[in-house]
Amino acid sequence: MAMNITHQIGALAGTPISTEPITTTTSESTATVSATAAWKTPMPNMLCRTRKPDVVEQKSQPTSPCRSPILNGIRADLSVACRAFALEATTLETATEGAEERMYREVSAKEKGRGVPVYVMMPLDSVTMGNTVNRRKAMNASLQALKSAGVEGIMVDVWWGLVERDAPGVYNWGGYTELLEMAKRHELKVQAVMSFHRCGGNVGDSCTVVVMDVEYTRQCLFNVVMFHGALDFGPNTLGNSSGNGSSRELRYPSYPEQNGTWKFPGIGAFQCYDKYMLSSLKAAAEAAGKPEWGSTGPTDAGRYNNWPEDTQFFRKENGGWTSPYGEFFLNWYSQMLLDHGERILSSADAIFENTSVKISVKVAGIHWHYGTRSHAPELTAGYYNTRFRDGYLPIAQMLGRHGAIFNFTCIEMRDHEQPQDALCAPEKLVRQVALATQGAKVPLAGENALPRYDEYAHEQILQAASLNIDGNSGDGEMCAFTYLRMSPHLFQEDNWRRFVAFVKKMKEGKNAERCREQVEREAEHFVHMTQPLVQQAAMALMH
């Protein structure tokens, strides 16, 4: 007996879920359903009101002895491997399709120029430890369903612990190449994120992938995101505890959840106590004429799970962060992260010169204790952002020098949904980041931090994606949004219906001529009309 799409996706994630079987009439089950017909937008023959959602660069300090992957560096083979992967994907994209029938309609040039394209994150274990596509049949059915819903593409983690598992310099791209080819058949773009961190121990980690030795990973802390024949290249972490996992973000691994080291909403801890960081701190202190400041980091900044007022350094009244030493240290600490990003992006520019490359850097949405004066969790992560200082503008300016995209998370969150005793303020944080990117003229992309399938979260994403700040955003919108994540829950009937409507609204854009109600009715009709198509894909998996 064939399983429906929900059960197929359950098989993909390894956690089947129970739902009522889908029944169809004989005519429905044998008819060929056209996604083109289902998506075709009728000419409006009714009046309906369109509802719109409510809504100095720094010089680098002395060069750090921390080593990043550079052309002609210790691991020059990494440059060759990444470039080869980019060229292989480009070949897949530009290869002749022959007489292969196109299953989906072409999007008009007008539609391509508006709205926010939606990508969907794949399960973390999409490729097995044996370097094959995990649950191949279910994956194929899932991609077909996503494409039919209007999704632009997918995002998949390329775990370096799998690709270069056997020996240094020996790369096995097998499973990822197969997944790229599968996505190409469904005309889906692919964000292939080169993940050098460890998988396992953080929120949402569904598998365990180890990394190579710490000294090696220190030289490889960067990510690559592939957009259908192009690459987005973004730096990862810097500092000690490399490989503990930092969710592929440009930040210090200051709040590791593995083994219960950190728990929300702790302030985290500075990552400046290995020999490389201490050597750089010592040099910076001597250059500032304060050698006594170079022996160690703050000794009164508390531990991972403290709150700001528990510490002398982060407290609001006369906290060490406002002292001359505190300002020196925080400038050095944040500049080290900026310098790291600068070096990695410069290397990416050189590696992928004369290729169709985009660059994207993911920045963490650290919204807890945002309402305090010191913004302690942001400071320990390397973002020198306080009530009196904008820490995101320097990051945006750094990205702007490389034509890079600023990728930010926690887009789905609202202030009142978060613990108010921790003064969480994700909406205010997203607003600040949007203003910083506008000031630096850098494109902004978004992600949701946690899985959400409800319309309330979707509406928040739609509003944030419109970049409607203080009621004035012009024609600007986010350049892309990545949805966390494909799972059995996404394909449950109600969640799928809401998701299809969400994707359609995002593609319509904030200046859509049709009202939300009309878009929702079309999405409802589409879900109903394409149900046999989705069933057909699921049944094919059993043969």
C-alpha cells in the first residue's frame, strides 16, 4: 500500500506521523493535474482593497595571529575543492536539458522582479554518513511538493565532516552531487551551506557529525552557500571552542548548548582565552600604551548562565563595559571578528573570481537582554552593540565592501512572545538590523530561528520582509527568505495549506495589486487541486 505525502516525509525525517488517509474518487486519482492550471491567476473581476502589513567604518587593529584559509595558505586544497564544487554545480545548472519535459510553468519576467523568494531548509541528515541521499524516494517526492507550492529553492548543509571524512585533502561529494541533480530536475535552486562546525547538541540538531582536529578547523571557519550555480560565501566562528557549533553564523561560539554549558537566556562568555587570542590582545594593549590590559580578558564578566546584573562588568550602573578598559577590550574583541570576516570574504573574492558568485553572511539574532543597557549576550558573541552604540552598522559596512548579503535570523519572533523578565526584544533587534543594512546599502535576507507553522508567525515574517520601518520603506523588500525547516509537520494538511498561502503572499510582494483574501482563496484552491499530484508523487516512491 502506498503512503501519502505526509507519511513519505515522515519516512524522510525518520519520524512517521499519524494522519487520516487521503481518499479520492476514481476520476481524481486517474486524472492528470496541471500545476500550471492550478496556479493560473484569473483576471480580477471584483473590487477588493489591498491590505498592506503594518508595519564610521573602523580601521583594523593589528593583524591577528589567528589563521584563516587563504589562497596559497596551509590548506590551499580547500580553495581548489570549493571552486571545483562551484564549477560542478554550475555545470549542472547550465547543462543541456534535451527533450526533458518541464513540469512547472515558467515565471514571467514581471513576476521575477517582485516579491520575496522563499527557500526551505532541508533536514540536517539529508545526506547519509555513507555519502548518499538519505531516503531518496521520499526526498524526491518532497522536492516535487515544494516546487509545486511555488518555493524558489532549498537549503542544505554540506557537512565537511562527511565530505573530507576519510583523510585531509580527500573529498567525497557523492551524496551532495546527487542531491543537486535531484533539485535541478525539479527546477529548484540550491543553497549549499558549507558547514565546518560540529552537528549535535544544539537546538534542532537531528544528527551527529564530528569535525576534524581543532587546529585544522581553526583554519577552515567559513561557509559557502550555493544559489543554483552561484555561491554565497560567509565566515563562521572565531576564537576558542572551535567546532562546538555556532549555527554557521559570523560570531564567537559564546553560548554553546552542548552538554548543558549554556542555557537560554544566559549572557554567554567571552571567547578570548586561547593562545592566539591572548597574543593578539597583548599586542593591541601594548599598541594602546596599556600593556597591563593585555594579559587576559575581563575577570568580572560572570559565567555562561549569569544575567547582566549578576556581574560587575555588565551591570547597568558603573559596569566595566563603560570603563576605558571595557571600551578598549570590546573594541578589540569585536574588531577581531570583523577582521576575520574581512579576511575570509577577501579570500572568497579571490577564489571565486570570474564566477557567478554571491556572498552571504549569516548574523545571529541575539534578542535576549536586548532591553538592557549593556546587551551582554551580543557583546560576548562579538557584536559591540549597546544602548549607546550601533554594533550592526560596522558589520553591514564590512559586507558592503564585498558586495555581500546580510542574512539575519529571528524574523518570525514578536517581543511579547518572549520572556519579558529577560528583556527580549526580537522585533526591535530586526528593526535595528534593517536600518543598518539600509544605511550601508546592503541587501538583507532573513530566516526564522525556530520552526513555526502558524499564520501569526507567517504574518510577522511578511511584515518584516516588507522592510516597513516607521511606515516608510519605499519599494525595498528582503532579497530572500529561508524557511526552517522541511519536516513531517510541514506536510500535515493544515500546516501545508498555511505554508502554500504564505509562499504565495511572499511572492506577491508588498505592492501586490490583489488583496490577501484573494491570494488565500487561490492558495486554498491550489492545495485542493494539486492533492492528486502530490499523492501521485508519493505513490511513485513505492515502485
